[in-house]
Amino acid sequence: MRWALTLSALAHLLLAMGVGLSVDEAHYALYAYHLDWSYFDHPPLVGWLQWPAVALGGSDMALRIVPLACACASAWLLWFITQQWFIRQGQGHDGQTAAQGVLWLWLCAPMVHLLALALVPDTLLMPIVLALLHFTLRLTQHQTTPVANNACPWRDWCAVGVCLGLAGLTKYTAILLVPGFVMALTLSQGWRWLRGPGPWLAACIAVVLISPILWWNHSHEWISFAYQLGHAGGREEWQAKRVLGFVLVQLLVLGPLSWWALVAGWRGMPQTEQRWPVWVALGLALPVLLLTMALSGRGSALPHWTSWSWVLLLPVAGWAWLEAWPRHRVWWRFALVLQMLACLALGVGLLAGRPANPFADVQGWQAAAQRATQVAQAQGLRTLTVVNWSLASRLAWYARPMPVVVAQSHQDQFDLWFGQFKAGDDALWVDWSVKPYPAPLSQAGQAGFAHCDPIEQHISQRWGHVFATFDFHICRDWRPQP
């Protein structure tokens, strides 16, 4: 197992040197560059943790250190928690074998490798929620003794408060961990656990940790909460077929074998009173899983949003590994090899530079942004622009400190960083061939420039293959909407 984890870490280091930043990676790197107490669309922890790398130059390699560290921490916690589960079941001799099986399932999930390469809030949440699961299990392990009177819960209560606070600093949906935690303590202790000072200490620690978010939102008219509520509502009519499609994507990106192992592990688990750790994991994981499924019906959910819920449940698969591995070893190996090949294909796809490559959007942005900056400065322009916010993050990151204004802005983080155009402003418009847009011209009463004239085309290629072009246009005389 150690050799597989080591090879995986080395492969990630190689990918980190050969792959440019994704949209989200660049966006959160800009969080660190424009350091603040919080941000429009997410809490601040993902940016705070990238600040040292940005302060030291912000190379792509340096920005990949935190996600790789999170993946290593998640692997160790999965190993430790799985072993502890089996020790509590009186099967300590099987714990190492089960933990090894759980890590194989984790290592063969394609989504794990994406999150270990690119830092997004869900990357941080995987080790945070596993730590929360561990300390929650410690608090609930004495089912007949009130937690408030236990001799050694203080460190556990403080750790729970830190975990909940860090989760809140990472992603707003982490608030759904709270009802799962309350349910776990209530089922094991009754409501008497609320009588002691421990839970209130944990709550105070969590509130103190998330206070920067509250203060920032109070200063910005609570725009983050309004945005999240609007995003949760979605813009499309709910359809069951979208939920089905989302489930199929989950099977692929997290590994069909792991989902089967979860079901088989649940069925193969001993039917004893010691089954309560699984209910704790379910209580922490299910609220987010159900919410994400509901959001997927409106097309407003992304596949990696469930990753930290999935990793909470993964230790359950240890029982499936113990039961099925000896009897179906050939089938297990075949399924694991298939998932490994999928992960390998993902890595090759990220490095490849062919035009039809679905991962081509991670290539070419650095050179294009630097060239756009040179052209803008030569033309006396002080601003770059794109039409959609999703194109702004990598351009703004690689062209920093050149401002990048989103021409068709509907209030986003870039408005807070760079503002909006004023009447008469000029800019260099960058149009990307992978996701082209019409010129941001003023017409039919809409805001835009009076005219945009092409000036240069930058060609991005890799290994002799052209896979994208960046067209530069000089846009003059911004006209606000009447």
C-alpha cells in the first residue's frame, strides 16, 4: 500500500509541473493575492492557505502543495479511523487488512486525484470532516456514561469546535455537519449531553473561527448569503433525469467499485450494538448528499461537491473488503485495475495537447495572459476584459497586477476586486476559441463598447498540436446601459 501511495504522490508532483491552473485554482489563488476576511462566493480558508505560496511567487507547483498535503492527511485519517472501527468491534486483527482495502478504493477514485491536484474547498473538507468524524466517535463511544461527566472529553470538545469552525471557513454547506453531529450525540447520550459545558465550548470556538465571515458579510450587505441562496434555487426547472445523470457521474468519478463496496459493507457488517459508528458517519454525510442530489435536479450541482460526504462513508467498505476479497480476489483486482486505468487516462488527458482533448482548457493561459498584458501596455490600455466571469480567473491570475474587468458582469467577486467599466473606458478584449463569445458591443440598449477591432491572435500549442487560440481586440468607448 505504501508503494502505491508514494507512486501516486510522485505522479501528482509531475502533473503539478506540467499542467496549468484550472478555473477554480486560479480563482482561489486570486483570493490569496487579494487577501481579505472573506469573499463573494466562498469563505476565506481556501485563499488563506494559499497565501504563503503566493507570497513566495505563486508558481503553479507551489500552489499544488496544499491539495497534495490534504490528500496525504485524508489517506492517513482513513487508515486510522478504519482500524479504530474494527478495534471497537473486537476485530483488531482484521483492522489493518480492512484499512488497506479502504485506501485502495480511495486511491482508485478519479475524483480523489483531481482534488489532490487542484485546491478547491472540497479538497480541504476531506481531512477536516474525517477529523470531525474521529472526534465525534470518541465523544459517543461511552454510550452509557454522560459525556458531560466523562473524565477526558475536553480536548475532544475543543477539537470538534475547531473542526466545525474550519469547515465553516471552507464552505457554506458545511453548516449541514451540525445537525449530523447533534443527532449522533443525541442518539448515543440523549439530550443530557447538552447539560455540560463541553458542547457550548465547542460552539464558542466554532463561532469565533467563523466570525471573519460574519463581519465581512455584515460590511458587504450579506452578499455571500444572498448569492448562495440564489445559487441553491437554481435557474432551471427541476428534472428527475438530471438527478439520474448526476448519480451516473458520481459512479464514474468516485469509482463504481467503492459504491458497491459501501452497500456490501453495510450488509456484511456484524449486527451488533457496536454498529453506531456507521450511524454517526451517515448522520454527518447524508444531509450534504441529499442536498446535492436535490440541487442536481436544477442543474446547479457539481460532481466534486459530494466527495467529502463519500469519504466519510468509505470506512464502511472495509467490511466488504474483508468478506469479498478472499472469495472474489480476481474480480476485485480486475475492477481496481480498470479504475486505475481511468485515473491514468485522466492524468494523460491533463498533459496532452490535442484539440479534441476535454482537458485542453488547463493549457496555454499563462503565455496568453502575459502576451495580452504586453499588447495592452503597448497600446496604452490599462485594463483587460473578458465577457464571462468564468474566463476571468486565469487571465487575472497570470496577468497580475493588470486589472481584468468582466464586461457582462452580474455582480461577482471581480467587481469587488477590479470594479466595473465607466463611460468612455477602453480595454483589450481577450476571446478564447475554446469558449468564444460575441464582441461586447453596445447594442439594443445594452452596455458595451462602441467598437472592437482585432489586433493580434495568440496561438497556444503543445507537443506540436494547436489546441486553442486567443484573439486580442482593442475595444473603445464603453457605453453604460441607459
